[in-house]
Amino acid sequence: MVKTILKIEGMMCGMCESHINAAIRKHFDVKKVKSSHKKGQTVIVSYEKIDTRALKKVIDETGYTLKSVEQSEDE
């Protein structure tokens, strides 16, 4: 498993979190995705690494700003 932490700017509420989660589920094969507008981050658990350029494109298309991506192997 791979854990990916995204720092995202522009999320203001629970609907923003849902919008980000839905976009990620639609474009990537993920096991779990959870966003927090309070923390300004989204945590993704996936079977394989996700291409950061593709992530940026998907987040940009939602109208939010991807500030950073951190990926690590998760047990």
C-alpha cells in the first residue's frame, strides 16, 4: 500500500472535501481517501503510487490548488 498526503488550498467546508474525494475516486484506483478542510489536506491509501502530475491536473480541474504531495510505502 502507498500512503499519499496532499496539501490542498481552497477547501472551506465538508462539501469541498466531498468534491475532492469524488474527483480522486473517479480518476484513480484508491482503497481509501479522506479530506480535511480544517487541516487543508487529503490522505489517500492506494495499491500503487499515483502519478503526481495526474494528481495536480485532477485537483486543478476541481478549482482547488495542490500545494504539495508526499508519498510513502504504508504497511
